[in-house]
Amino acid sequence: MAVHKNLKRIGLAILLLVLVAIVIIAWKVFPAVSGYGAKNMASAIYLQHRNPNDVIKEDLADFPKSLGSYTFNEKDSSVTASVWGFAKRKAIYRTGLGATLINDFTEEQVRAQQFNLPPKPTLNTDTIPWPYGDKIADTIPGNINRTRLEKAIDHVFEETKNGKPVYTRSVIVCYDGNIIAERYAPGFDKNTVQLGWSMSKSLTAAMIGILVKEGKLNINAPAPVPEWKGNEKEKISLLNLLQQTSGLDFAEIYTRPSEVTTMLFSKGDMAAYTASQPLKYAPGTHFSYSSGNSNILSRIIRHTVGEKEYAAFPYTALFHKINAYSFLLEPDASGTYIGSSYSYATARDFVRFGLLYYNNGKWNGEQILPENWVKESIVPPASNPFKNYGYQFWLNGQSEKDITKEAFPDVPKDMFYMDGYGGQDVYIIPTKKLVVLRLGVSTINENQFLNEVLQSIK
């Protein structure tokens, strides 16, 4: 009898522990699921004008994202997400600003923010030759094997991962500055703005470069972060932030609760949250990819430019200068653009940005970035053992899974690229005169795709 009672007590204790573990996990995981779903659903519906059912089927189908449920309010252009009624998160859409999650600030405070955005030029871009407009040449160079190129694109649109479609949505191949191939999935076209995810980091780096060119920032100087004055973190330089060697204790892990999921889905001021993290390594001594570093850079841009000019700065100083008029940057609840993750643009405009770097920072005769900026951007820091990252751009270095192997063994070493979650990529291969874009939901076999594109060029 006593044994039976003890077993019963042990069983109840185990059950209680399991329930406590579930509650703790739910407490940490559910807000990220709700925040991710609310923000991305709001952008998809109100900015991209997509069908909510398609978003759930394609973008939010994987576990645990599939746990989310959504309430839409067309009157105030908002989406509220929850998991079984818990951990509610609300995202609001504002014209010209996209979607913003309500965290730490009230909805009234966020809606009251003023952004002085510049107007887009009223141009018929279809009559202006690429890349300054959207008139694409009818012919392609004789050294391009069109059949092989089309097959390479066929493969990437047909590709699956773990038995599921990767949902490739856009592919553009730009050779010697001209588009020689372009394709879109049903429901997407050259006018559809798409989410760049971490390709946003490369945009942020370019804005830092512009401020360096203007003499307003020095990448070797301590990063101008107010919270770091007078403590050990004031040794972190702007260069450390650009190269992901700040030394801050910030985990970029999405498969479990971490600093990055907390920052993106539960914090209103993402840069302030990241800046508050303790120093784990001496600045410059350890490479650790961090979206938090990128958001600190974004707030540095805000402080450097000033409140009056900040909202317009990315557009007037960069996007409109390269004839990329579709770009939209989404701010956090504090009003700082989320420089790590949330940029939207058409596929062609992402390629235009790639061409800016392909042309060493020059556009239509104007040197927009510092003359040596691109060359400096593709030099990895000594503390990065993989030699695969520069100034918020990925490089063709060593595989992080096996450092003895190259990341892209069939692609020239001079390739560097913008890379975002799910396989949002713009690959720049100067020696082959190529800028290649692929956007979708899941990652592809990048080495194979690029190799097939390269094999189509004689």
C-alpha cells in the first residue's frame, strides 16, 4: 500500500514538473510565435495585398509558427495573433511604414509618431532603360546559353526541401549590368514588394558607408552608443558592429527562445535592448552573427542624422539615388528602422542595390558610397575563422559545418552576397559579371543553383 502511495506521489510530482516545464516553455515561446505571426501577417495583407490563407499555407505553415491564430481589423489595419488565446501580440500597419509590433509603447504612442517621408518620383519607368528604369532589352549576349539558363531557373522553382516545396517566388539573373532572365511564381510579379529579412543588414551597412563618406562617422572610432559611455562596452567600435565582432552576449538562435527572438517580437526599442546586453568577449576578438548589432547600427544612423531628417534619409541618400523607388523600411515601436530584418522591395530593386555594390558604390556617374567601401566590405575580420563575413555582407568563405570545406565550392571566391532568412539572396560575382537574385520561403541548394547559372555562360 505504502509503495503504491509513493509511486502515486512520484507520478504526480513528475506530472507537476512536466506541467511547469510546459508553462515555462509556453511563456517564452508563445510570444515569439504570436509576434512573428502578427507582424508578418500584417505586412503580407496590408503591404503586399496577399490572401491570408496563402500566407498561412506558405509562410506560417511550419511548427511552431503553425500554432498561431489571427484576428484581422480592416478598420485600423491591424492583426492580432495568439496561441490558443494566450500571448496576444498586435501589429499595426501604417502607410509608408509597413507593420509595427506594439511592444513597450502604447498603440496611441506609436500611432502618434511622425515620419517625414519623401515622395516617390512620378515616372513611367517602363519607358526608361534598365537599370535606371524598367525597360528590359529584348536580346541577350551571344555567350549566354539560354536553354541551360532556363533549366537552371526551372530547377530552383521546382526544388523541394524535406518533401515540401521551397516556394521560390522570384529569380533574376543580371549579366554585365543587364537582366538576361527573370521569373516569378504565380501571384508575384515585378511590382510585388517582398521581404528581404536579413538582406536588410546590407542596406544598413550602405547607409553607414554614406555617413562615413560625409565625414559624420568614423568606423574605427568607438561606436556612438549613449549607454556605453563610461563602461567596458565603450571600446566597441563601429567596425566591430559592422563585422559582427562586438563581443555582446547575444544569441542568434530561432529554434528556441533567445535574445534575437526576444528583441524582434517582444521589445519596442530593439537597439536599446541589444545595447543593454553584457559584454561576453573583448570587442574585435570573437565573431558572432547578431541581428542586434545591426539594429544598434540603425539607431546610430538615427542619432547621427537627427530626428528631422532620419525618416527620409534611407530614401533620399540611398534608395531614390539608385532608382529603387519601391523600398520600404519598417520601424520598431520606438520609431527606429529595424535595420536587421524588415525591408521590403521589388525583386528588381533588390538587384539594383546589388548592382550598386557590383559597381563599387557608384551609380549613374555618382560615387554614393566611399570609393574603397565595397573593397573594405568584403574583407573578413581576423577573428572570423570561417572568413565568410564582411560589413554586413556574407562572403564565399569556409563552411560553418566543416571549416575544411568551402561554403560554395563551385562558385568563384570573389562572390559576396546579401542573405536573408528562408533564402532571400542577392549574389554578386564580379569576375563573372553576375548579380543573381532568388527570393522564396525556404532555402535552396545555393551552390548547385549558382553553378548551373555559371555553366550557362560560355
